[in-house]
Amino acid sequence: MKLTFGRSKMKIRVLYKSGNSHSQWFVKFVTQQDLSQAEWLQAEQNIRPIKLGIDNVEAIWQEDYRINLFYFLWVNTVGHLLKKY
């Protein structure tokens, strides 16, 4: 498990029908099963796709995931104890 400061994030790779691909870190990435729509919130505000070209997407993969260190500590210590009571 990899931990990070700040928000939890995931690395997504978009594979296009042309054979090209694009990887980027996202805080939120949601898509329909048939890839007809996609919604995202990128981890870095300066780097963002202008157009995803959802009609040309072959597949979307989650390559990596980083969990917020403070969230991890909360869930495994104080948060776990509070659930019992």
C-alpha cells in the first residue's frame, strides 16, 4: 500500500482505439460501463485533458492508488475505536 499526503488519488490509463494511451493522476474518475460518459477531477489542476474523446476509447485502467496518510491512520486507530462504541 502506498501512502500520500493530501488527497487520496488514483492513476488512470486511458487506452485509445488508435493504440495511443494517456496516464494521469485523478482524485475522482467515474465512467459508465459502456464508456459512453466520463466524469473526473484531476489531482493536479495545471494538467488536464482538453477533450477525452470518449468515442475513441478502447479501455480505461486503474494503474495505481495512493491513500491519504491521515485518512489511513484515522481509519486504523481512532476511527476503528469509535466504531465499537
